[in-house]
Amino acid sequence: MNVSAVLNAVLVLALVAWVLYRQTIARPVRIRSLWLLPAILIVIGVAAISHVDNGNLSATATLYLVIDLVTSLVVGAIRGCFVRVYERDGVMWRRGTAVTMALWIVSIGIRVVIAIVAGNAGVANVSNAALEITLGVSLLGQNGVVALRGSRMGIPFAPDYSSRGSRGIGPNSG
């Protein structure tokens, strides 16, 4: 394992810890927050995968990538079913539950199993490179379900920040 791989693993672990922390706190649901972090992670993941075997993935590598992505999306969507979605201050709020956290552990476990099996199949390089994209896809699945659930309840999204200094959501918050 080289220094770059170790640094990447540390950064991904820090990101996962931050995401897990954010799952446990109540916060308003803003449209931008639903897609921005997942989009950034997906772009980083696509860039990483494009460097694996000069972008020429074998059928086996592609199969493992598809399995990884579909599994991440499905488990993320299931997690979204267990996030508490409610109205507060006239807008949509969310907060992860104990089941949400348990499903994050399941997600990580599934990802580890897929990585081990991919390694045994000789395509660990694509599995390692897909770490960010699978996290992004998983968050996208979860956030999509949260947004759908809140919308079906008739709760409007919280407004996106209008200025860097404004973090509130009330009428006097900027």
C-alpha cells in the first residue's frame, strides 16, 4: 500500500465520520444539500475510476463496479426510508435514527465484502477506486428518498443559503 492509498483511506474515513455525525443531528433539508456532496463524490469517483487500467475496465471489473454501485444505491434508498422527516419552522427537516446508523454499518460491511471478493477476482484496483463514487451514490439514494418522503407529506424544502453569513431559515435570517 502506497502513501497515496493511505492518504485516500484516511480522507475517506474522515469524510464517512463527518457524514455519520451529520446523520445524527436534526437539520433542515435544502435542495442543494441533497445533491451537492453526492455529486462531488461521484465526480471524484469517476475521475479515480478513469485512471484504473487507463479507463479500459475488464468485463469482471465492470461487473464488480456495477454490483457495487447498485448495492450502494439500494442500501442508501433503504436508509432513506428510516430517516425521520418532519416539518419544523414551516420547512422540511430530517434526522437519522438508530436504524439509519445500523444501516450505515450494514452499508460499510457490504462494501468491505464486495472489496474482498473483487480483490480475490483480481479487480481490487477498480473496487478501491470506486470508494468515493459508491459513497456518493449511496448518499444520493438516501437523499432522494428523504426528499420524496418530505414532498409527499407536502412539506416545502428549506431555502438554500442566500449569503455566506446566513445560516438561519426564518424570515429574519437573511
